[in-house]
Amino acid sequence: MASMKHDVWTALLFLPLSLWPLQAAGIRGTIKDELGAVVGQATVIVPASHILSTRTDQNGNYSLELPGEGLYDIFVSATGFAPTCQKIHIAKARWGSFSPRLKVDPLAVKLYGDTFDTKPAARSASQQKTHP
């Protein structure tokens, strides 16, 4: 009986060490624009053994669990901004960080007009829109 108790305590003592390889690895960060403003609802995509993706919260933060150690392409896109991509090495059971600054996409500014107007200069009376 004493031997069985000893075996149980030994197993419980080393249990956390045996679970260590099962700890999660991933990527996290905060997406901002060139001026440092957070970008909410940006999409973060990692093509791994299958496509992994998430969206940033209203503060531009995201986290994404990855299958394990490896070199990953991290793609970030958001409406009105040019997409960006970077290779990130994630060590075994570690969380990496990727917090890019997105650049305004000039094409999106032209397509969407005032929605992504990057110059908040005052408009003349002739430029202001009137609504009946």
C-alpha cells in the first residue's frame, strides 16, 4: 500500500512536466495604423496545415493559437489599408508577437472617398455635401 501511495505521488509530481509539450504556441499583437491609432476588426490570417484566422478587437488586439513550433506567414488586412505579411518564427510552446503598422491604401481612399479621408482639412462651402 505504501508503494502504491508513493507511485501516485510521484506521478502527480511529474504530471506538470509531462504536460509541458502540450502547452500552446501562438501569435499575438496589436494592429495600428501609421499614426498609432488602433485598427479594430482587422483580419489576421495564418496559412498553416489549415487556414487559421481571427479578428482584432475594438482595441486592435488579437491572439491566435498555432499548431506548434515553426516558421509562419502572418497576413494582416483591414478595409482601407494595404495588407501586410511577415514571416515569424514561433518556438516550441511559446507565444510570438507581431504588431504591424498598417499603411492607408490610396486605392481604398479613392474608392470609398470620405470614409477613409486621410486629410481632415476644412472644406470650403462649395465642397461640403448638402442633404435635403
